[in-house]
Amino acid sequence: MTDDTSQTVAAGQLRAIIERIERLNEEARAIGDDKKEIFAEAKGTGFDTRAIKSLIRLRRMDPAARQEEESILDLYKAALGML
């Protein structure tokens, strides 16, 4: 009987974990849809969505890492005559 009870408890825990992950996946899809709507709105008002995505990526970065990346990019652009 102990094995049956522990198997039932384990199955219940597994089901709960899977259901939580499924709920999170659904929330992530909903958030993704919301983000698409916001980008469509931005595009509709004339903003460049690639630039917005780049800015979002840069804002997530540590300021020192961002400065280093920008310096290297400026160096490479200068080497290619792009400045």
C-alpha cells in the first residue's frame, strides 16, 4: 500500500508540475501576442521596429558592457570607412 500511495502522490505532483508549465506556456504565448500588437502599433505610427528591438536589447545590457560593445562597433566601422 505504501508504494501505491507514493505512486499516487508522485503522479499528482507530476500532473501539478506539468499543468503549471502549461499555464506558463499559455501566458508566454499571450505575452508574445501582446508584444506583436505593440510592435504593430509602433510600426503604424512610423517607428522602426528593428531600431526599437535594438534599443530594448541595449537597455537590458550592463552599461559597461554596452559601452564596450559600442566602442568596438565604432572601431570596426572606422576600419571599414563607415563613419
